Amino acid sequence: INDVHMLFDGSDFVRKARDNTTFQGKYLQGPLPHGYDCPMVADSFWKGWPRFGLTRGLIEGSMGDLWMPAARDRFKQICMSGHVGLITICAQHFLVKAARAIEANQPDHMKWMEAAYSHMVAIRNLGQDFRLRQCMAQQGFTLKVWQLLKWSEKWVGKESQGVQPVAAYMGSALDPFQMLFTEEMRHTERSRTEALPDRRPCVPFKNPQCWKRHSKLLLETCEYCCSPFLHKTGRGNPWCFDSVWTYERCCQTDYQDLICDLKRKGEEGGCVDCKKT
């Protein structure tokens, strides 16, 4: 969530991606953050287990089963909304790698283009499902799935037509930079209010330096430490903070000094939460 918020922060995205001194340029050139593990072929939910095929068929085939805890748990393990964020970032990463390879006259730049196309196909196929588009905002993601769908169709064709990749050129030279997705996808006050209440204290990170990018300890996660639902202090879990890394510095303060209970009736809008990690 936070990386999408920081990457797609406004205008001039292509210029920022070309410039290695910007956050976008450094990030997309790589190496990407630990744990992303962008595959060359995006054919499965690679960060989930078991590794289901990366198609919307899993959504369409499971809708009637979500009243069962086991079916909901399966969706939580996969975290589809998170994977849409991953394949979006991975597609941009491979386009930038292809562009850098062309600039360096490396003959194998097409392997990066093929990897980018693979992720575009995954975006196109997943983006067709209206339920996934409706759930993004509730889960705290600012991903514009409809715009991502149209962007991917521009470069790989509509699903009914199979895969028909096209590319952008500058003069007679391939220019992958022109193929980047350029829509703004950062959080606004409105987008934050659309998130479910238990997401809001960490959407987006108030200060990314407060939290490890990867941790197996619940005590080190924003979702646990800042929650007004898990802790009845009004300021999260006091064990998570000290005089430097304070609740006010690290957590969004929508629910500061409030003691909250979360009561849900079913899965709102068909949405199933990602498993908190």
C-alpha cells in the first residue's frame, strides 16, 4: 500500500522514472525491496500459499463459498489486492529494466519486455472482475484497477483477442519509458475515509521509518501496534513505542484517545481482508 502511494505520487511519472536521482528512478531500476521477488512469468499468486493460478477464475469460482471460514481464509492467504499492487510495480520495474538495457546496448533487453508483458496480462485478466475493483478502496489500496485494465489492454490487447503486444518508440528506437502507467495513485483524505476502520491507522504509513519492511513478529507491525480495536488505551499498544518512536509519530491519529470495537456483518461488498503480516 505504502509503496504504491509513494511511487505514483503525481505528475511527471515518466520523467521521474528516467531520472536515477529521484525516488521513482532509484526504486524502479532496482533491486526492488526484499521479498517482492518479481517473477519473469506472472502466472500465479506467488506470495501466497498454496500458489493458485493468477486469474480471476479463482474469484468467480469462489464467490458462493465465502460464507465458509475456510474459503475466506484461503483468500486472506492469497491477498489478491496486494498481488495487484505487486504486479503493477513489477510491470513498471521490468519496463525500466528494459529501457536501461537498451541504453546500455545490451542485446537481451527483450527478456525484460516479455516479463513486463506477462505482468500486464495478469493485470488485464484480474482487472476484469468488478468485485476486485470495488474492494480495493475498502482494503486501503489506492490502485485504480479500471485505469490499470485499460492501460494493460493498450499494450497487450483485450482478453478476447488473446495476447497481442505492442510497444512505444522514440523515432526508430524502442522506448519502454513511454509505456509506464502514469496515473496518480497516492492517498488523499477522501481515499483514507473509504478504507475500513481497522485499516485507517496505517493507511498510508505516517512515517515509513517506524516500521520494518519485513517482519515475522506481530509486535513490529503497524496494523498491530496502532490498532484502536486490539488495544484499549486510545494510543495503540504502549509496548511498541518509546520516547522517540511515539504513537503520534508512527500512527495515523484518526482514532487517537478512542477505544473502539469492530462489529462486521458479513464481508462488506464481498471483500475479504488480506491476512495481516
